[in-house]
Amino acid sequence: MQIWNRALLLARGVALAIDPIFFYVLSIGRGGSPCLYMDGGLALVVTVARSAVDAIHLLHILLQLRLPYVSRESLVVGRGKLVWDARAIASHYMRSLEG
């Protein structure tokens, strides 16, 4: 999990670095003409890179919905109980404000 968390952190950093590049896709005036044009190659590269990063985030969400968590009710006693039921895990994260 530590390796996955580091990979997710790296993916978030890459996403922050990729987003400003979308501003360079559209340009005004090329060779003296006042028209708006789009750099198709750059748009394709940036879109594919951002889609790959978004796929990593989607995989993280799916992984989070499948991995067990420690129930807060069981921490009162001092011994944490893992919740393994996939439906209970999904409802826990959907109801949670912290995510």
C-alpha cells in the first residue's frame, strides 16, 4: 500500500503539471493571421497523458472500495475489527464526508 500511495501521489503531481499545458493547445494568430488555431499533436499528447492519470485515479477509487477498513465502532473497545463485506465498504465510503 505504501508503494501504491506513492504512485498515487506522483500521479496527482503529474496531473497538476499537465493541466496548464492545455492552455498551449489553442493559439491566436499564426504567421500574421488573426485566426484561432489548435495544435492537434500537442492536444492529442496532453489528452492521452491526462486520461492515463485519470485512469490511475479511477483505479484508486475502485481499489479503495474493495479493500477492508477498520470499523470505528470497534475502536471504542480498543481492538479494531476489519470490515470485509464489499457492500459495507462501499456504503461506508459513500456516506463518509472524508472520502
